Amino acid sequence: MLQLSRGLSEILPFLAPSLRDILGRLSPTVVDGLEEVRLRLSRPLSVRWRQNEFFLDMKGELSPLISGAYIVSREEIQKTVQLISQGSIYAFEEEFRQGFLTLPGGHRVGFTGRAVLEGGQLKTLRDISSLNFRIARAVPGASRPLLPYVLDLRNLSPYHTLIVSPPCAGKTTMLRDLVRFLSYGIPELHFPALTVGVVDERCELAACCDGVPQHDLGPRVDVLDHCPKDVGMLMLLRSMAPQVIATDEIGCAGDVTAIWEMVNTGVSIIATVHASSWEQLEERPHLKELIKSKVFQRYIFLSRRKGPGTIESVWNEHREPLVC
Amino acid sequence: MMWKMIGALFVISSLGMAGIKVASYFTRRTAELRLLQEALQVLDTEIVYAATPLPAVLKKIGQTGGGAIAQIFRKAGEYLTDSQGLTTAEAWKKALNETFPSTALNQDDYAILSAFGDLLGGSDRYEQHKNISLTTLHLQKEEEKARRDQEKNVRLWQYGGFLLGISIVLLLL
């Protein structure tokens, strides 16, 4: 199980030494609720704590005011970039193109800078100016309340399920926990362990580092890391004979086509998508058809109302609420 | 007479050994420049084809030999991972500065290696390949010069030391 305090100590070695000192002075209460650490060039060092952003001063004290905040220097940004890339930008070309990379422990660093284009396509990011360290957390058991709705106990397989939530509302955590349950099996529900294929295009679900998933996804999981979802889902189907395929943040035409191909193969699909309501979901051009055709049998809506991972509602394919 | 003989032998052997030492400097520099190019060849392959991160490649190169050249790579790899927060350029420069006195390289070689370290790891594979190729080219030229110096100077110093010793002894006698 990952704990938040462990999370901070795992990201500290990847920060410039001067920033380590400041973050090292954070009080244990702050460390416990820490969600993000943000570095912005020539702007105040800040953290997201209990869903709010605060600035940090030299002593590691939190304040909502800019005055007295510690200003992040260019050298600190450059050192941090060097440390997260092990001084080897070339080894993380794809990560720099995508704008994020994953650290040991599953923590994710997003960055922005100057985009370098080649033939109209984004080739890489240079002169990194902002970094956001998102502290990963596993919340074992987070998806337990969903199990009665997601599992088809008669056929002993999960329903095709879509987890719907706005950003930072815990959809990836929920999906990860569902995968873990399926991969271990759920003896109390007499539900057998299943082989799960995970297409982790954004390297967030399993957060592999050197091929090893940094989150516990159970013993029966095969991860396709950094692979585009549409290609990955079909690849997994052909190569690894999964009983369930899980993937994060579907939405483009390719993903939808791949899901169409998968639904009648006997494999259950569990996916997530960004949206806050049925209206927003139906406005997504490619998803509209999937909803209309009743491909997904369960829709789980999450929010941050009572903290990340608040289950707002669960619906079936006929848009009948099972939990509201 | 006995003491004179001992003194003469001492002068000749000391100057002879000093000459051999200077001569060996020229041979060592050529060999080290060659070793550096070989190491850069491995680095290029690992970066361009395998995109292996630097700490692993530098340590790998460092383990392939026990000499001062391998030591530069090994130390740089260690400094990158010892959580001091050094950048690649800083780690390379630190390793180079610490190891340079025990090599036979000269200030021109130092300047080439120092410039190489400034760009090491900080760009994409294509740029890294260019940096390595350019450095290899400079080292090749230095090796050619070193080889010429070696041919010119090795014999001179190997025999020169002894001859100087003998001349001094003859003058004193």
C-alpha cells in the first residue's frame, strides 16, 4: 500500500537539493494530505494540499499569500529536470513529447515548456518552465462499494463498465482498484480471479518503471505500457487472451473503434472517461454512438464532492439508476 | 673508486628511468585517446539504439576497464545517482577533474572532454549522436598528433635519459 508520507519521500530525491530542504520542513499534517508539488519558473513554489493550492516559504510554511513565498529559480528547474530524466533527456523522448513521465513509486511529473514542432507535429518540449509532481496514492478497497454493480455474478465476469468523472476525482484510482480486485479474485463474493490486460497509454494506471508496475494490480495482470489504446486493446486480445481489458481515458475515434471490435469477443471492458454528467458524456462525439448502442452495461459517475472518489451514481445500459 | 662507481650507476639509472617515464607518457596518451574513442563508440550505440539512461551506460563503460579512462565514466555514473543533485555536466566535470591528474592526457584533450560533458545527456538522440561524433573526430585528430609525438619522442626520451646520465658521469669523472 502506498502512503502519502512515503510518496513525498519518494519524490524528494528528484527535486533540486534546495527545494528538498524546503519540502523536508513540511509538517507531518501537511505531508499527510499533500497531493501535488508545483514548480514554476520565477514564480512561487506551491503545493496542493487538501484540494487547495498554497505557496511555500523558506521555512516550509504554507500560505495562501504570494508575499514571502519561495521563488523557484531557473537552476532549480534545470536540476529537477535533470534528476527526473536521470540526466538523459534522450532516454525519455516520448515522455517529453507527451509532457509527463512516471517516477518510481508511480508518482507522475507533468511539465510544460517550449514546444518544438516537426512537420506540424509536436516533437518534444524544451526549456521546461513548469513541473507538477503528482503524488500517487493507492486506496485499496476504494472500489469495494462498486463491486455488486460491476460484477455479473451469474456469468462470473464484470460488466462492460465506463467510469465517468472530471479530472482529479479518482477515476484512475477506482479503475486500478477494480483491476486489483479482479486480478486477485473476490472470495467473499465467490468471484474467481480473472486475467486482466491493461493498456496503460499514459503510464498512470500501472505506472510501470523499468517494466515493473509500481502499483499493486494483483498477480494476473499483463500491462502494455505507453501503448496507444486502440492498438493496445487489440494487441492484448490477440496475444494475451485476457478475460478483462482495462484502459484509462478513452475518447478518440480509434479507441471507440477498438471497443466496437472487442465487445463481441467475450472480453469485458472497463474504461474511464473525462466528463461530469450524462450531458457532457453524450456531447463527446465518438462516445455518443457507444452509449446509444448500449455497449457499456454500467456507468459509474464520480466527483470530488466528499473528496476524490465520491461515487455519485451508478447506471445501467438503459440509463436506469442503480445508485443515486 | 667503489663509491664513484655506485654514484655513476645511480646517476645513469635515475636519469635513464626518468627518460623512460617521460617516453611512456607519450605512449600512454595515445592509448588513452584510443580508449576514449572506444568508450564513446559504446556510449553512442547505447544512446542511439537502446536509449539507455546515462547512469547505467556510464557505469557499464566504467566496468569494462580498470584504467583512468574507465574511471572517468564510472565516477560520472556514480555522481549522477548519489542523490547529491548534480547535473550531468557537473557530474562529468567532477569525475574528469578528479581523474585527469592520473591520466596522460593534456590540456587540449581536457578541453575536448569538458566541452563534450557540457552537452552530454541534455538533448535528443540525434543531438547526442552529433555531440559524440564531433568529440570522436576531435579525439581522432589528437590521437594522430599524439602518435606523431610518440614516434618522435619515445626513442629520444628512452635513450636520452641514459645518454644524459652517461654524459654527466663522464664529465664528473
